Amino acid sequence: MARPREFDTDQAIDRAMALFWARGYSATSLQDLTAALGIGSGSLYAAFGSKENLYARALERYCSHNAGALVEALDSATDVRSALRTALQALAEADLDDPERGCFLVNAATERSADSTTVDRVSGTLRLVESTIAGALERARARGELSADKDPAALARFLTTFIQGMRVMGQARADRAFLESALSSALSVLD
């Protein structure tokens, strides 16, 4: 009979996410993971199958949490411009607070571009962000907050791309003035 798991799987994924986020996939060893999770390698393999599967679960957790927060904020927004500004400012603040950490999604896209599972997760998350922004802008246009001549899908694609670029600039140590200026310029496309 198999022994019951003696650790919290969700907590282990969160700890692994923090480690992968800080170090990257390649620089995180199995020994690093077992030490951070407080489990043996046998337990790690029994619970997750492999380091790669654990990374995929950690990336999924990050994407679900962060994209989910944006979806919630924009789906419930009565003023899309304010909601977008608030969301983008929060991302900029996160990068200013901890530029070395950056965005796990950007880190995954750049470090693991040859891994189809990672690429699929990153692409799916970016499509969700884009479609969420497009939907919010469609609703804003229907309410008269956005000019009828604006294309919500094109604006959403631009803003999704801008978000990722802003995250990279945060890791490149762009300062507050730079990020705020870029944010204002990006949001000016809604005028």
C-alpha cells in the first residue's frame, strides 16, 4: 500500500514556482527543489513525475493567478481606462520593487522557447490576456467610452505586446519615470 503524501502539493508548487522564478529552469537543480520543498527526490517524482512537470505546474499556477487577476479586474470594470491603468501600474510597481525577479511568463518565454509545453502555456496565457483586453474594450466602445473608430482587437494586441515589453524593460532596470511615461504613451492609443 502506498504511503499517504506527507506534504501539501499546492504549497510545494508555490515554493517551486518561487525558486524557478528566481533562478530559472536550467539553474534550478533537483537538489535545490528538494531542499526548498522539504521533500526527498522520490516524493518529488511520485508527486510530479519530473522536474519538467513540476516546472509546468508552477508556470500554470503563475499564469492562472496573474491572468486571472487581470480577467477579474477587466471583466468587472465600469471604467476600462482606469482599470487598465491600475493593472499596468501594478505590474510596473512589481518590476520596480524587484527588477531581478521580473515576470515569470517573460522568463519562461525566453528561457524555454524550445519547449513546446512552455510555449503552449505562454501563448495560451497571452491569448487570454489579449482576448480579455479586447472584450473590455468592446464593452467600453459599446458604452461610448472608446471611439467607434477604434479597433478593440488591434488595441488589445498592441497592449498585450506593450505589457510584455514593459516587463522586459522593468528587468532591464528602467526607472519609474521611464515606465510611467511609457505607460501613459501606451494608454494614449485609447484616446
